[in-house]
Amino acid sequence: MDLTDQLNNYCERVGPEFWSEPVNAITNAAFVVAALAAYLLWRRKTPDDWVALFLICVVLATGIGSFLFHTFATRWALLADVIPIVVFIHGFLLFALRRFLNLHWVISVSIVIGFFVLSPMVGEVWAPLIGSSAGYLPALLAIFVVGGFFYQHDKALAKQVLLIGILFTVSLTFRTLDGPVCSQLALGTHFLWHILNAAVLFGLLRVLILHRAG
């Protein structure tokens, strides 16, 4: 496997050129906006919370990595796209378990490790139906499960987590539809995944920050 191999994963891409996915590339600015908005909130509410700041930086890296993938469209760019997403999912889950559900570190880490091991299996089961979007189903399920248990501790913030889960469902739907609607819509729908997913990440960071702020 050559890291410089060209990939053609999305409807909008029509060739190997840098700007073959202009809308998919440009809409990654939504992640930058989400990171900036979360940073400003962090500065006002919890400037001593380095966990939140780290996750904000991961969201920024997500936008940069996704931009690289939707422009260079190579295997190395795919890694730049995927790695920050994986870090955010597992990092946020770890601290959600600790902070929202008050679980012990040992239990929280064990759950995250189990989540990491089992997630690919879930993806393999659902991949024939929804393609690569199946890899995000465990993260979607985790949002609803954590939000459900969190409801016992903080109803207001838990409702926000559950609403974020609904938004993520819509976002994931648009990601899944990109291929099936390609023959009718040359632009595809992946760019909507960027915009909505940026809102999802900001929403999760906002809950984390507001919970920490008390």
C-alpha cells in the first residue's frame, strides 16, 4: 500500500486535481469556526480546563485533516482526516464517562478500550447497508447512551446531549446518501456532513465546558 495512492471516495470528486472537490474542501471551514467558537467559550468559562482545550485543538485538526483529504485525496491525507476524528471520539467519551457519569478512572478507561475494540466489528456488520458511515454508528450510539445515563445527573445538559445525538443522526444520514444520490446530484451530500458534524462537535464541547463551569 502506497501512501501516495489516489483515492476517489466521494461524489463530488471528478479527477485527481487539487480542487476536484471544492465544496467538500471549503466546507471544512465549519470545523475551524466550531473550534474558534468553542475556544472563545472556553476562555470565558473554564480557561483552566486543559482537557477541553485539547479537544478543541482536535476539532481544529479535524478540519485541517479533512481539508487535506478532500484536496490531495491520497492515503496519507486519509490518515490526516481519520486520526483526529478517532482521537476526539475516544477522548470525549473518556471524559464524558468521568465527568458526566462520575465513573471511576479504571471503569472509564476499560469502557473506552472495549469501545475501541468492538467498534470495527459493528462497522463490518453494517457496512454492506450504509458503507463507510457504519464506522460512526458506535459513536452515535455512545452519544445516546451517555445522554440517557447523564439525564439522572443533569437533565438540562443531558437533553442537549440527546439533541446533539439527533443532529448527528441527520449528519450521518447525509454522509451515507452521498453515493446513492450521486447520479441525480453531482455535488453529492458529503458537504452537509461537514457542516452538521461541525455543529455536533461544537455542541459536545459546549456541554463539556458548561458542565465543568458548574
